[in-house]
Amino acid sequence: MKVDIKSLSFEEIRSFITGLGEPEFRAQQVFNWLFAKGVVNFESMSNLPARLRERLSEAAFISEPVLVSRRVNGDGLAVKFLYRLSDGETIETVFIRRLWGRTVCISTQVGCRMGCRFCASGVGGLVRNLTAGEMYDQVLFTQKETGERISHVVLMGMGEPFDNLENTFRFLRNITHPAGLKIGARRITVSTCGVVPGIYALARLRLQVGLAVSLHAPNDDLRNKLMPVNRRYPLSELIQACREYVRCTGRRVTFEYTLLSGINDQPQKAEQLANLLNGLLCHVNLIPLNRVAEREFLPVPPERVVAFKNALRDRGVAVTVRRSVGGQIAAACGQLRHYHERSGR
């Protein structure tokens, strides 16, 4: 069976190349062709001997997503890509233009099994994990499609990164490798709904990769209802893991808090949230709800968003309100989903 070479780490590619009887320096050449130049066949690797290219073609294959559709938000700040993978499954990826650079929001799974009550990604459940190569291709091919250099990567699309831990970490090592796109670790953010073992594992990597935690509730009773993951990893364990991340990396944690009208937006919820985060190096990113057709939750009026923000700030919490980008094309936070091409859903 042929090896999916793009889903290997640099170290694994080096072992694969030396296993073919080639010198180690060939691994860096192959890695550069795959992860920086984005070639889709071995024959294009012009600085490799012809015999090696033949042997690679016999022993391995190069994955390549197919662009199904491209939708541009009215303001031009967001572009949503629907990619078809080699097995016919599809994933959504979002390109965002910012003043400080170009960000790509990638998916880590086809669908999601976490079941957060206000998110579109889990509507159809989990189909499968993405390989590290399929994650990387979202960055590489989005850069090709837009013609703009990607400067930042956020793992905030479909899926839970720590539910696909091995491939996520392999992707992180590849995307930061100097022979690839070499995006700085501090320009990469991994978002989790609160899978505690994954947070500890990320802390141990000491990669300086940013951590964003989807919190959305300041107490266990409410979070149990909104986010089933909390029943397995309650807030006390989650906050402890976040403290360990801060200790290991020196970086602050971002807590994402989607405001749901009448659910988690009351003044007492702001007070509970401030108490929960007391003494932790962190930042709260308030997210006005982006509507999902299958979900019953309603957005909070702007004046209540401001009131909640001020209540946190008055208690010493660093807080901002996220500017929604891509809402016209269902590319905003919580709106990415798994599509079946034949049905459109």
C-alpha cells in the first residue's frame, strides 16, 4: 500500500527517505517541494534524481484537495472555500483579510462529535478525522487560490483539534517547520471546547502555539447543558489545565464566550465568569451569536453585549468583543458545517 507522504512529519519523511537508501538531505528537499511549493506529483521535484522520483511514485502518493466552491463575503474580508477530499468528503475553510495579515481558519475533522448546542459543525455528527496533510492542504491551497501569503492559522473550523490529537500535533510541527511554510508558532491558535488532556499535551509541547478555549458558560450546570464535553471535563479541571498551559508557555489563554440571549448574558453570569477566571492570565473574547438554522438560540442586543463587556472589565477581566466576519456566507464562528455535495447539505 502506498504511503500518504503529506501526512507524515518531517522526521517520518526523513526515515522514509533513508529507508529507500537515500541520504538524509533528500528529506528536506522532498519536504520543501511538498509543504512550501505545493507540488502534486513527484515528477515536478526537479532537483531529485530521476530514479528517486520513480521510487517515490511507486511507494507513495501526494494528496490534493479539489476546490468545489468559493464564496466571497460582501465586504471582501472573508472567503469561504469548500474542498473535496480524496474520498469524496468535504470540508469548509475560511480565509480572512485583516489589517495585520491574512488568516486561514482550518477544519480538523469532517463534522464533529462534541455536540455543542449552538454550533453547526456538529449537526451531522463526526464523519472522520482529517490527516495532517489534509489540514496542511487547507493552508497551502487557500494561499494558492487567493494569491496572498498566509500569515496566521487558527484551528477553529469544523471539528475538535484535541479529538484528533496526533494529526493535529503533526500538522503543528509541519506548518512551523523551516522547510515548509514556516509560519511562526505564535501566529497559530488551537481552539478547543475543553478537552483537558489535549490542553496538557499542548502545554508539554512548549511550541508557543496559542490556546483558545470555547467556554460559553461560567458554571457547570449551564455548561453541561450547552456543551456535553463539560460532563467529562468540568470547569474545575478545565481551569486547572489552562493554568498549566500558562505555566509551561508563559502565554495567556483566550476564552471564547458566545452570548446567548437570556441564557448566559445576565449580569450575575458576568460576575460568575470573573470569579472563575480570577488570577489566571487570560483574555475573554465575547462573540455575538451567529445564527444557525437548526439551533433555537437568539443573539443578544448590542447594548447588552456592551453591558456584559463592561461588567467584566469593571472586575478586572481583559475583554474584547469579536467583530463578526463572514456572516453573509455562513463563514462566521459556529457556522461551518459538513456538506454533502449531492444534497447540498
